[in-house]
Amino acid sequence: MSIFTKSSKLIATGILFTTVFSNAHAQTKARFPSELKQSLLFHYTFDKDTDTKIIDSSKNENNAILSYNWASKENSAWQKTGVKNGSLKFDGHTQLTLPVPSKLKDTFTVCFWYKTDKSHEVDEQADGGDSGLTGQHWLLKAGMGGMKKAGMGVSVGTNGVSVYEHASDYVPGRVVYDKPLGKEWLHVAVVYSRKKVSLFVNGEKVGKADKSPMESVYPAIIVGQMSDGFSGKSFIGSLDEFMMFKSALSTDNVKKIYKYSQGKGMKK
């Protein structure tokens, strides 16, 4: 007589189902979302030292250029450890120039992991004014767009993340997330959809703003700066898994990118 009863079959089946589901989930987590491949402009993993040419790991061959100024004390910004493998270190005298298409505007997404031990000045969220002129810690430099055209930028710190727009007499904090974030790796996604902006931290939406009053909003083309800039200080810290998309990622897709780009080094 078999002792494998109906209830034990259900338990065994449940264990099998859980195991298969867990394995499938792990495999899905490690894959780049297939629905986003056409939208991806570039992806920098920084997994090995490539000197000043930063290789795009996608098939688009949109490589970036790493630059140093005379004050840099390091021969290389590359680090062996990061969220997954390698990462880039910014010391205030280093910048990364991105191959952003000149026609890209109003709708786009930028995702990255950062780590810093520096704080930045927290401004009130606004649709106008020039509060971003001082005290910022620019990971993405808010480039000057013009009279009615704005360049977006992102200031980061241990005390929050802020998205700015920069035009003539216009540098407001469009989305300001004012929370203690600590000194560990954090994932940030900035999503522009027809000039409306949303901010995500570690896969969760933490802020948003209505349509920009500017005629156009362009993504940043500079990561860090080689010296103190027009409005605050250069980013000092580490950067990893940097991506840009030519579409506005949904909340679900932001979560997928967050999970996909996680690694064993994120808690170190």
C-alpha cells in the first residue's frame, strides 16, 4: 500500500511548482526586457577598464568618451567593484560625454546606479525660478538649453535626488525627493513623457511634476564635470549600469530594469 496520499501529492506538487517558479523568476530577472531593446540607446556596464572609450554593451555601438582635466589625481576612473562587476569613479575632475541624438527631446528615460558619501542642497520643488544655481551635486549636468528650451539634469546626494531643468533665468527643481538615502548603491530612473517628469528610486516612484513650461526639454549629455560648474559641484562618487532610452518607460518597465541591473555588489 502506498503512503503517498492525495494530500502529500499536493504538497509535493506545490514544492515542485515553487521550485520551477523560483528558477523561472531568477532567469527572467537576469534578462534584459525584450520589449525595451528597440528603445535602448546605450547601456554602459563599466565592467572592464577601457581607458577613455566607454563601450556600449548594446548592439547600437553608441560609445561614450571619458575625459580628465589636469587636476585629476587618478590615471583611471575604472574600479573593479560595482553593482555587478566594475564601475566608474568620479572625483570632481572627470566627466563622461554621452552620444545623445540631437533630436531626442521631451520623451526619454535615464537609468543608473550611484553611490556617494556627499550631500547636496535640497530646494523646494517648483515650476520656475533659479534655485538650482548653488549647492547641487551634479551627476547629470543640467546643460543650458536657451530661452525656451531646457536641458535636464540630476543632482544626487546622501540626502535625496532632484531633477532640474536649465534654460535662461530658469533652473528650478522640477522633482525633489528629500529623504535620507545613505551611502550604499541606489538605483535612479528619470522618465520624461511629453515634458512630464517622474522620478523613481530603487524601482519605486517617489515624485513627479506636470508638463514643463519650456517648449522643449533635452536629456543631459554630460555625466559629472571636470571642475566646479555654473551651479554647485561636480558629482563625487561611483556610477554603474547607466542606460538611456528614447521612450518613456512605464512603471512596470522601470521595475524590470531595476531588478535586471541588480548585482551582488549593491550592498557593499
